[in-house]
Amino acid sequence: MQKKFIFILILSFLVFAASGHGDNVRITITSHEGWVLPLLGVNTGPVFLQKNGDLFDATNSYKNAGVKQIRIHDFYGFLDMATLYPDQDADPSNPSSYDFKKSDEVFMSIIKGGFEPYLRIGDSWHSAPGFPEPKRRAPINRKNWVLAAVEVVRHYKKIAGENLKYVEIWNEPDHRQFWDAPQYQFNVLFDETVKAIKKEFPDLKVGGPGFSAAVVLIPKGKMIVTSFLNYLKEHNTPVDFISWHLYSNDPAVFAEIARFYRKELDRHGFYKTESHLTEYNTDTRMIPAGLSTVDLRLGSPAAAILTGAWIAMQNEKVDAAFFYRGLDPSMEEPLFYGLFRADGTMKKSAVCFSFWAQMAGCRKLKINLDEKKQSLWAIAGEDSSGNILLLISNPTGKDIEYTVNLENSGISSLIIKEINNTADKAIIRTVSGQQAYIPEFAVQMVKINRKLNF
């Protein structure tokens, strides 16, 4: 009988260990340290040109997810310089040199939806039928192009008023698709355009250029960033922000690259220049073992990775961030980059985006994760009602137990809203006490109920 009892105990221990609950991470929440930043931007929308040629309005989907900013890029013709100022030899001071008609409708959808426009001056990856395709990516008449950029900003500033705060010059100048001239020529264009826009609109924040993800992954790419910043410093370019892109399946990489840009800006004396991540998503070209493209576009692994990335941005001084992108181009392409399906249906990442929106604006609380090797990503905040919220991401393939501690209070229960890889929708459960677990590739929004008498 005793041997049988010992056998059952051993078997129970093995089952528990196999479940992955053996690790217990202590999450200690202490004092306030500033505010949780919004970082709630997306590329394109809320009106989309779908592959069938129809315009689809995703305003309600955007609002439900908590989107705040919209980067005006990859509308595939709308709001591109090739459309707005099609003839670079035309007089930039003559209103007839511009074509704003189609683009204004799309821009107005941003304003009417209550979103903040983030105006990118440049061109999309390609142009949809009915829009001019740039024959050359680098301007063929630089002087006129710079003056035209000022007039485009003037036009949309008049429409948006104080809602327009940021103007981003160009997109991925280190990528042949967007820049087909020597790199130093881009530095000249950027410097001249920043100065021209700032002269006319000193209150606008002007920057760019949206370096591609590849630029930080190879030594030559990092040299491009260094050379660019050297040029700006030498020419006293009044740049307000530097923008960059990243596609990765590891939140730690987001933290690493954010540190690189902040360090480079500070090293060049741009201490007040903001760091903007204007495109980010998972990377389907480097899928981790055991995962699939479906996981990285539709499943909770994507949601967990991206939530970890969002938390990393909060910790590494990223001032603005824009998910790429809002909607898929058609219902036949559910594995595209969209936060939503082409009909506005939320993917799991969009549900987690709504978790981020809950955290945004909270008073940020200091947090300590007591684990030898970081597996969980977490951020805590206190909302306007005094509730303590804890956002946790587990981008690993194992379940992890955790214990929450508050510095000056006991905990009666945890109310957990969870996105995981088995349920189609968010599930809610209440756990007594301060200990719980988070499944593999899951995200949890945790409301902490404090003990009244502690």
C-alpha cells in the first residue's frame, strides 16, 4: 500500500512537471515611474482599397481595437507624391500642378474617424490600377520636389489643423524599391526637405526616413544609419524624430534594436530627437521551430510575440509605433500583414491590441521579474479609477506559473482575460490569491484585486 502511494506521488509529480508548470516567476509591482505610452498606431486605413477595387471602411474595427494614430503609407496611390504631384517639372507654386481629389477622401476618413494622421511624404511599395507608378524613385527634380512637399503638407495641415503633428519624410531609403540613387543623395534631399517644412511649419515635428529592418541586421546597414546621422549633425538638420522598421519573432530583438537607435541618437547629440518604429510585425521568413505562417498571422503566438514587442518598446524609450498594417487586402489572403481580416474581423493580435489600449494612459508601475532567463514580458499600470492592471505575454512554448506581489498591499484575487492558442475568443477567469499560470503562446490582461485589510 505504501509503495503504491509513493508511486502515485511520483507519477503526479511527473505529470505536473510535464505540464510545464514547474517554473514559478515572481512578479513584484512597486512604485510609480511615469506613464504607459499609447504606441497605438497602424499603417493605412481606416478606408482601404481592396484588391477587387472597392473601398472598405474599417473605422469601427479600428475604434474597437483602440487605434489612435494612422501612418499614411502603402495606400497604393492615395496620398503618394507620384499622385499628388505627378509632374516634377510643373511649377510647385501653381495649384494646378497638384491632384488632391482622390487622396482627400481617404485623408478625411482618418480625421472623421477621430484618428491622428501621421503624414508620410513619399510613395508606396507599388501603385494600384488608375494611379501613376513612379518611373524613378529618387526625385528627378529635387528642388521642385522639396517645394511640392511643403505644399502637400500645407494642404493637409489646413484640413487636419492641430490633429496633424508629425510629418515623416520617405520610407526605407536603404531599400532599392524606394530609393534608386546613391545614398548620399538621399541625405541631401532629407536635409533640404526637413528644413523647408520646418521653416513653414515650425510647430510640426518632422523626421524620417523609415529605415528598413535589414539596415540593423548587417554591419553595412548600421553604417548607413551612422552616415545619415553624421550628415544631419554636420548640416544642423532640425530633425524631430528618426523612424525605423522591424519584423521579428523575438521581443528581445525589438528591445535590442530600440536601444541601438536610442544610443546612436544620443551619441550624435540628438538627445531630444524621438525614436519612432513606423512599421513592425512578425517575420514569416524566419519562423521558429514548431510554429507556422498561420500562427504568425492568425494565432496566439503572433499575439504573444507582438505584445512582448509592445512591452519592450515601452521599456526602451520608443516614442511612437505603427503596426504594419491595418487590414488584409482581401479575404483570400488571411495570412497577410493585417491586424484585421479584409472584412474588419479581429485577428487575435487585434484583440491583444485592445489590451494595449487598456494599458495606455495608465500610470506606469515599476515591475521586477524574478527569473534567471527572461521568458515572460510584463508591464503594470494604475488606471484612472485606481485599478492595478498587469499585462503579461508568454511567447514561449511552455506554460509558466507566476506569483504577483504588491509592495504595499495584499492580493485577494486576480481577474484574468486571456488570449491563447486553443480558444477562438478571449476567455475570462478569476483566481483566488496571487498565484496563477499563463499557457504557452498566450497573453493575459490581469486586474489585481487588493485586500482591504493588509
